[in-house]
Amino acid sequence: MPEAMAAPKASNAGKNKGGAYVDRDKPAQIRFSNISAAKAVADAIRTSLGPKGMDKMLVELSKAQDIEAGDGTTSVVVIAGALLDACSKLLQKGIHPTIISESFQKAVDKGVEVLTAMSRPVQLSDRETLLNSATTSLCSKVVSQYSSLLAPMSVDAVMRVIEPATATSVDLQDIKIIKKLGGTIDDCELVDGLVLTQRVANTGVTRVEKAKIGLIQFCLSPPKTDMDNQIVVSDYAQMDRVLREERAYILNLVKQIKKAGCNVLLIQKSILRDALSDLALHFLNKMKIMVVKEIEREDIEFICKTIGTKPIAHIDHFTPEMLGTAELAEEVNLDGSGKLIKITGCSSPGKTVSIVVRGSNKLVIEEAERSIHDALCVIRCLVKKRALIAGGGAPEIELAVRLAEYSRTLGGMEAYCVRAYGDALEVIPSTLAENAGLNPISTVTELRNRHAQGDKMAGINVRKGGISNILEELVVQPLLVSISALTLATETVRSILKIDDVVNTR
């Protein structure tokens, strides 16, 4: 009889009070499917870590890292993948997701302490250190062989747009990167002033010394009425009068521009009508005023900040005090691959610089621009948090060793989870070794041994294919990059752990 009674009970086990069927295994399945999906992405990216890696592929997590630190985008995804792997093993052992999540938070808090303790402060006046950081960032890029040119350029660009003594961050909007096809990366240059890719509209005037620069947002062409209309001209006298009026109107505008002392005129792009008529160009040419048209709306703010001019929306406001001044405005010929306009020697310069990126094809230029951006971000990290840390897998191994020690002070499941967290971080040195063609197991074991003996700066020297004091090899990165990678990867893993169901949308 008891057997007969037990059967209906068992069939009821999967139902809740409302009679709906609940699958007990579903949360676990969902967790594992999320973890395996995220791990697949991390494994795909692993091959791109370090100077010998393939190139980057980005996901949301690395976008967050890109915004926060601007570098370490590959590392953050690889760390997240390793932590997810650890999660999956812990879940299979029957440890509750909440315990794993809280232990990981403890581990990351301890990890940030360890990283901060092993970092060393840096002064922004120490140019050598800044160059080493920028060079390390550029090492894993396609354009790494040009790091001796691009690293100093990035450091100089950042130092020119900030006040080193008081700055707490860098607005990268103040550093304009201009891409120009042609030449090689060796032709990249840093220009203290303004660079425009537009052409000079009137070929007669291509060089102006002691330039007075006006930036107008109105059109130098015959006015149009607000409504669509047609004028029927019945004889030549009327036609002549229309042309005369137009000529007088435009001449008046040009005279007012000349009267204010302007000799370089920048004209914002207009979508309503021609910003500049042929007649106006003819008059401006006669008055020896250099004209650059098609200035984009989004560039206006940067131009004004750089040369100290103000945008002029109406001819009545065209006065001498609205103009910017510069030593020289000229159109420069780039040995057969187009022209650029350079405005240099601004008398009241804002804190801005322009970097001209050259390259033989679009791919190279895009890559160079991305690499310069990463190098600028590394310097920005040092401005935000003025501390450096060794690279080459040293911080991760140090974390693994210290977290293993820390786990022994904890009890129960927590100790187990923190230990797993520390072990997971060994993926970075292991991947670096693998991508450099070394034996990952023996390299990581040797590293762990060196760190356990107190050699905090031991890291993988990819160039020499062995282990050495990584600070002496000048492989350094900002502390902010490592801390940000660790915290963001942990937050992402904790978020994935919290997902226990998926609602299918039709």
C-alpha cells in the first residue's frame, strides 16, 4: 500500500500551487547555457592577448573597459571567461550561486588591495615612464613597429591639453585625430594648431601670414524667400536689375568681411542653399581673402577652442573682436597625395592639438587611429590614477598567490570559491605564454614559484621568451587598467550568475 500511495505524490512534485508545471532543473540549465555562451566568446578572443596575439574582437564587456580605461579590452574578456569556467565547476559541485557571487565580490575587493599595494606612484613630469606605458599599449597592435614614433606623439598630445599639476582627467575631444590617405605611418605628425582636410576654395590665395580668421554660419549667396515662389522676368532691363541687386548684395557682404580685417574665412556647410556663390568667391579672391568652405557643424566647437574665434551667425556681428588670430594659415601639399590646410601659431590658443594620421590604405589608417586612441587612453589613465603596475602577467599571478593565501583565512564554501577565483586569474599569464610560443604549464608554475618567494615583479618576457623582472624590461601598464579589468569582469560574471530563467519572445 505505501508504494501505491507514493506514486501520486511523485507525479505532483513538479507542480506548484497553481497547478503549473515547474522544471526544477531549468535555472541550473539556464545558468550553464549562459556560462557556456560567454565562455565561447572569451575563448574566441583568447588568441588576441599580448604582443604576439591576433587582433581584437570586442563585446559589451570590453566596451565598458574601453570607456573606463581605454585599454585592457582583451584581458577583461579573457578574465571573465576564466571566471565563468570556475563558476561552472563550482555550480556542478552543488555550491549555491549566491555564495559564489558573494565570495567573488570578497575576492575582487581583496584583489584591488593587492594590486594597489604592488603598484608604484608616477609623476606626470616623468616623461620616460609615460613613454614606457604608451609603448606597452602599442606593442599588441598591428602598428607596433611604429611605437617609437606614436608613443611620444601620444604623450606630447596629452601633456599639451592638460595642466599637469591640477588635472584629474583628460578630455580626448581636445585631441583631434585627422585621417588622410596616402604616405606611410612614418608621415604621421602632431600639429600644435588646427588642421583641416577641406580644400581652399579660391586657388589664388593659399598662404596667409598674420592670419585673422573668421568663422561664419551664414551664406554668401543671394537670399531666398521662405516660401517657394517663381519670378517671371519679361525683359532684359528687369533681368539686369536682378543681377545688379544680387551683385550689390554680395559685394556689400564681402566688404563688411574685409572691413573687419578678416583675411581667412571659414564657412560652415549649409544644407539649405549654396554657402558660397561663384560671385562671392570672385570678390573674396580679389580682396585676397583665403576661403575654406564645407566646415562640418561638429567641428565648429573644436575650431573655436583652438584658434580663439567665435562663430558668426549674421553679417551684422562680423566685427574684429569675433576673429581669431594665427601666425600662419597655409595649404600644404602632401607629396602627391592630396592637400591639408594648417593653421599654426595661434595667439590665444585653447588647450587642443591635432594629430594627422597617414597610411597607405584605409585599413592601416583605421588601425593606426585605434592604436593612438588606446595610447592616449593609457596616458589618461595615469592622469586619473597616478600609479603604474607591472605587465606581462605579473599582477595576475601575484593575485592568484595572494588570494590562495587569503582563502586559507576564510572558512567553508567561501574559502573554496575565493581559491577558485584566484586560480582562474592564471589564465592571463597562461594565455600570454601560449601566444608567445612558450609552454604555458611550466611557465605559469615557474611564475607562481617566483611570486611565492616574494618576487612580485616577475612576469613573462615575450620578447626574450622567458621569465624576467618585467619592470626592468619596461613592460608597464596603468593601475587603473588592471583594477578596471578585474572589477568589470567580476561584475559581469556575477550578473550572469543571477540569471536563472529566459523568457522566449516571439
